[in-house]
Amino acid sequence: MSNEQLDLLRKQLDELNVDLLNLINKRGDLVKEVAKFKPNQGADKKYDPVREHQMLEKLKNQNEGPFQDATIIHLFKEIFKAGLELQEKDYHKEMLVSRKRKNEDTIIDIKGEKIGDGQPHFVCGPCAVESYEQVKKVAEQIKKHGLNMIRGGAFKPRTSPYDFQGLGFEGLEILRRIGDEFDLAVVSEIVRPQDMEQAAEYLDMIQIGARNMQNFELLKAAGEVDKPIILKRGMSATVSDFINAAEYIHSKGNGNIILCERGIRTYETSTRNTLDITAVPILKQETHLPVMVDVTHSTGRRDLLIPAAKAAIAIGADAIMAEVHPDPAVALSDQQQQMNFEQFDAFMEAVRK
């Protein structure tokens, strides 16, 4: 074979490469058009194994060589995979919480605390509201440290039905009274959609707990109130699950959402949960929402609260949530993980250095 013949063949290959490139890109455009007919399907729901099997069988039946069927299947599976990735990218661009949809950070202003402004903020208080006197003592300590928010559980989803379930709306009334007396923003968890509107009368910010992260009716109800929402990550939720839960809230009109990493369940038993510290920068890259870390529930250990909070702030967390109680030994819930006032003083001094 002469050099001229070789050059001609190579030229034909180059032209075919360009033709293939154009056809692959044309296919990509068609795949994106197909995705528009599946508006209610998430990125992970667009894969259709039946449709893929049908396409591969048709290609095998029309394959006349020289490539073997296995090679053709491998090549086209890669093309199909690339098409799904295109659909996923478009899906995330469309999501209201996506950084691709809105590049600027969302900043949530609560009593002058601008969560998401690049400075660390703190939401502290007892695990559960037990009495007016108990919450008042905690509020005094919170004000002493110059904080503007207090949290406390009034509705307590518990693993055991025999554990303290909270004071309900009586607890919210106590929190509201304390908030007014001490000029503090009040934060508490709501567990039922039908309570959302009434609870909003007492609260400045509403929390949706880990066990309810995928309670979709509750998420929708949260999206319909004019209050900021703290959304906690579910114990077994992936980051994608977490982001989609936030999208439920935003899709109903409420974009004031704080994502709270509170640890996930793993095989590790040395801590109550496993703090997924890398979730903080991932969430901030993927969304424009502020990110909070609950160091109390993620560790379940008072001796780890300071290093966990420092790590969270160092990696970019916008806020820290921690629990404090006048006398943790007699607390009605989570005695082992709440700080007493002396420990709270040490905590605030250490994490603000």
C-alpha cells in the first residue's frame, strides 16, 4: 500500500470521526428533548432499562460486522450512559435549589443573624422544652453569649413510644414567651402538616427533623408557610435525597431553607451517628442554600462537640446547632449529649477563637 493510499484511508477515517461526532451530538440533543416529556421524574428516574434493552436488541439484529455484538453493546451502553448524564445535568440546572439555577448564596436573616453571609452562626437550646423556668435559664445563657436564636423541641419524635414526646403547643407557647422576653428568634420542630400553619404563629423558624426528611406532605406544607425552614438530613439519606427534599419545599414557594447535616447511620458505634463532614462543601457546591451542622445529634457525645464544631466551621458550615440544658442529668431526653452551662461557656469560647 502506497503512502497516498494510506493518507486517503486516514482522511476517510477522519471524515467518519467527524460524522460520528455530529451524530452523537445530534443524539444528545434528542435525548434532552425526550427528557422534557418527563418533567416529574428525578434525575435517577429517567433511566428506562426496558427501553435500553429494546434498543440494544435492535442494534444486535442489524449488526453486520465486523464488530462483534458484545463490542457494539459495550459502545452503545457508553453512549446511552452519556445521554443519561446529559439529562441529569439538565435536571439539576432546572432545580430551584441548584447552584446552577442561582449562583448567588441564599442569605437568611433571622433577628439580624444573616445565615449564609460567610460568618458562623449558632442555634442553641435544650433538646426538649420541659418548663418555662428551664427554657428561661437557657435563654439567659444564650443572651450572655450574644446569640439571637434559641431552639427547643416541643414535638418530639422518639424511637420508643414510652419516651417523653414533648409538650406540644404548650411547649411552643413557652418558647414564644421566652423569645419575646429575651428578644430571641424561636426555632422548633413540627411533625404534622396540619400543624404547620398554627405553629408558624409561634415560631420564627421551623425545623423539619431527620425522621421527616421524606415526609413529602410535611415538606409541601413547609413550602407554603412564610417562615424559614431548617431541613435536617435523614439518617439514611444520600446527599441527592437531601437536595430533592429541599426542592419539595422550594417548589411550593418557600426558598428560605437551611440544610442541616446531623449525621448519618453507619456501622460505627463510637458516636451516636457518623458526621458526614464532606456533605457541607458538597451541599454548598450543589445548592445555593446555607448549610448548618448539628454537632449534638451527629456525635451524641459532649466531649466531641468542640472539635466537631471547629471542623464544621473550617470546612465551610454557615451555622452550628448544639444543645444546652441547666442540668443534663435530669433532662427528659438525651441527657448524655446536652451541655451544662459551664460546658456551654467553654464551647462558645473555643469555637469562636
